[in-house]
Amino acid sequence: MRIILFGSPGVGKGTQAKIISKNLNIPHISTGDILRKAVKEQTELGRKAGEIMSRGELVPDDLMIALIKEVLASDECKKGFILDGFPRTTVQAEALDKLFSQIGINDAVLINITADENEIIKRLNNRRACKQCGNIYVLKDIEGMKTCPNCGAENSFYLRNDDKEEVIKNRLEVFKSTTMPVLDYYKSKGRVIEVNGLDTIENVNKEIIEALKAKNLYH
């Protein structure tokens, strides 16, 4: 099964990716992970990406596609994958389709997880991260706690810049102007599954599985 997870910041893509990855035993691939792995392993592409990132610049589409090709063509992805964080533009979507064609993939489906904008802002603004291990928690789940349940660090909870209201609103605007056209691209090809992301984690996952089963993609 080959899945592209799509949706605005804070809609729950990462959470659903982890669940699906575990249940189907297929890798969850995020562009951030691909970049970090390539840079760490100092592959030829990783060195190029590292140089660009060290200058504070965005990795260009052609290099990002080349990095993704390395991963998707590997043995790890033979049974399928969940791609998270890519494509972000229609140019990237077209390049990804060319890549799929090159490596013989013709059954990729995009799952669009939707949620109300105000709810997204509220949801993200109510998250806290641990400075020590990076785990993210919902504020109500750690209310009164002074130590991180994951690593035991004391007084380590903080509000990430990405989760501050003014930053969230800007991220959502960028998503609408730059990334939303990707959805129309895949809709025109009839390869989109729509899922309501405002329900519980369990119910959202159930809806995803049912939709995949309905298209005979879940096996």
C-alpha cells in the first residue's frame, strides 16, 4: 500500500502515519527524516543537501525528488510506504508522479485529512513539547505534571514557536496559498480519499481504514 498523507499543519498526519505504519508494517517516510538520514550518512545527495541547509536555504525540488527516489526504490519500501510532508507544491506533485512511473508505482493514493481552521489553532496552541526528548503532549494530559512521562526531565515542558497562535495562522496561510493546489491536482486524477480529522484519533484511523477497504487498497 502506497499512501500520501495530506492536510494542513496540526491536522494529525504524523499521528495517523505512525498508527498505519505499525498496523500495516510499512515505513512512515517524512521529508524531514529523509533529509536528516541522508545528511547523517553523508551520501552524495546528503552532502549536497547538508551544504544547502547549512546556508539556511530550502532544498530544491530536484534534489528532494532524488533523495525520495533513493528511499522509495529501497527494499524497505517494497511492500509500501506512507509519504508525509511531500509533495507541497504542484510542481513537486508532477515530479513525484514521474518518479512513481519510473519505479513502477501506479497505485498511490492521497488521503486528505481535513479539520476546521479554528480547531487546528486551538489544538496546536494547546500542545506542549519536552525540551529534553522532544515528545509532544496535549496540555490537559500533563496538567500538574513537573516531569516528562517519556524521559523524566523536570520542568521541561514548553510551547514551541510553531505552536504559537500567530505562527500557526501564518503556516495555515502558506498552506492554503502554496500547498492546497496539490489537492486539486490529485482530485483531477481521481486519487483522493477525504477523511474528517476532527474526530478522535481512533475514529479518524477507523475512517481511513474503511475508506481504503472500500477501494480495495487495504490488505
